Amino acid sequence: MTIEEIKSKVNNFLLDDLEIDTEKVHDDARLKEDVGIDSLDYVDIVAFVRREFGFKIEKADMQDVVTLKQFYEFIMQKL
């Protein structure tokens, strides 16, 4: 799977399932501050990643993930 395929799946999930505004979804967007991801959204993201990419996210894994680009790269590294 390419980084572009990962990006597409993640962005579609954010836009469609979490109903994030389109202008907030870009590589440099910070997950908490810009996109508005909270602890309830995090639960949905964990389920989405497990379903779409086949692995479980641990909270410790996400400590250094601040931006969407870092999140795409994190998924790529785990695959």
C-alpha cells in the first residue's frame, strides 16, 4: 500500500465518518488543535485503523504523532 492510498483512506474516514471540515484536512494539520480530534474520536480512529489496516494502535505509539502527515507515515511504518 502506498502513502497516497493511506492518505486517501484516512482523509475519507475523517471527512465522512468524523465529519471534519474539508479545509481542516491537510498534511500539516495538527490532530488535536487543527482537526479537533478528541478522546472519543480517538476510539473511532483506533477501530478504523484496525479494520482498514489490520493493526491496533496503542496510545504510547501515538505520543509523537502530531500532524496528519505524521499519522499517515505512522501507518505506513506499521504496515
